[in-house]
Amino acid sequence: MALDSIFSVELAPSFSYWQMVWTRFRKHRLAMFGASVIIIMILLCFVAAPIITATTGYHYTSMDLPNRYALPSGAHWFGTDDMGRDVLTMILYGGQVSIEVGLISALAAVLIGSLVGVVSGYFGGWIDEALMRFTDVMMSLPYLPLYLVLAMAFGPGFWTLIGIFVGFGWMGDARLVRGVVLSLKNMEFVEAAKAIGASPWRIMLKHLLINSMAVIIVSTTLLIGGNIVGEAALSFLGLGIQPPQPSWGNVLQTASGYIFAPGNGPWLIFYPGFFLFLTVLSFNFMGDGLRDALDPRLKGYR
């Protein structure tokens, strides 16, 4: 037998960090369920809704007054509401608005919070003290009364909701990123970047912020779900998205008037509630799975 075959060593295949993250994420069943539901929900709301409108002629503004409170059927899968509008179409177009509010506001809040956190953690001193005290003040404010006051002051609407959620949603990410930066800024790769003359902004953005992506990604997924619930709550109170533009919140508000009216479609409150519940739960499941997959110290998903 040849010596080279005796002493040959089979090298293990090399994987990148993100390949290992995907491998661990796939083993988290609830996270995969959540990700699948989110993809299906996005396809239904943003792809299927226009196709249904083009095929059937149903739009969220289309009314069929003689067929109010129609039971679910082949023509109207979820039935019709108090104005004869197709409930499935209302739910799908409402999902577009609710998901857009959740995504845009969460991404903007995480961006602001991450920048505040990385600047605070890297520079330290009076900059850190000033930014963190301002963050503490913002976190101590009573959110719900301020939501209501600001929504009434600026008028209900899509961009008002996003402004409110961004203005009061960045503080948690600022604290999370600051904590990660404090643990990273004295490590060797940061000292090496300083030694070769990298500017502070390059170090913060190219080294510290990139290495904080694990907590940022997880926080984003959880914040999306929370903002979708926040939109539904304000729209339910009449301070969010206004009819005729549907959202899951104002569809819930309209349907809540039928819940104790046996002849007027008490089942209608189930559909927006179910879609809202399933979407937020799926984002939470996915966030939990991402937290486990992105943390290399957890060995259960390797």
C-alpha cells in the first residue's frame, strides 16, 4: 500500500459564517415555519392581491350592497362585509399596508438605534454619557399616551404611524449595539485597523457595526412584529390608517361591530385577527431562530 494513501488526511469541508448560520437556522423548526409563513403572507398580499383584483374585478373599494354580509362562497371566499366588499380582498390589501408599516418603521428605527449605539460605544466619554442619558429619557416616556397625542396632532395616516414608531423604537437597538461595541472595540482587529490608519467612521461602520449584525438582525425581526401590532392597535382606535384604505387594524375595528350580531356576520372578525396573529407570531418565531443561529456559542444547532 502506498505511503501517501496511508498518511492521507481527508480535510473537512470549509463553511463560511453565513453558511453555518443557515445550517443552524434550518434545524430550528419553528423558525422555518415562521419564515415560510412570512414568505407566503408577502406573496399573498403583494403578488396575489393584484392578480385577484384583475381576475375577479374585486377591489377594496368595490361595493355590492345587495350582497352585504354574504357567507363564504366560491365567489367570495371570506364572504362580504357591511358594504358588500369582498373580505379576502380587504384582508390582502390591508396586509400590504400593515406589513409595509412594520418593515419600514422597524428598519428605520434599527438604523438610527444602531448608529447611536456604535457612536456611543466607540467614542465613550461625554458623547457616550449624553447619548445614553437621552436614550434613558426616551425610554422612560409613556409610549401609549404619546402615540395617541401625536397621532391626533399630526393626523392619522401611513407616514404618521411610521414617524411615531421610528421616533420611539430606536432606543432598544441603541443599547444593544452599544453593549456589543463596548465588548469589541478593544479587540485585536480594531487595534489593527487603527494601526493602519483607518478613520473612526471606517472602524465603526466596517468593523464594529458589521460585527454587531447578529443582534441587529434579531432585533429587526422582533421589532417588525411589534410595529405591526402597534399599527393594528392605533388603526383599531381610529388613529392609524383611515378607510377606505384598509389595514388589518381598521378591518378589525369595523368587524368588531358585528361580533354580537348573529345576522350581520360575526365571523368577519376572525379573518383579520387570524392573519394578524399568524404574521406576528411568525416574525417572533423567526427572530427566536435567528438569535440561536447567529450565536456561535449555542451548540445545539451546529
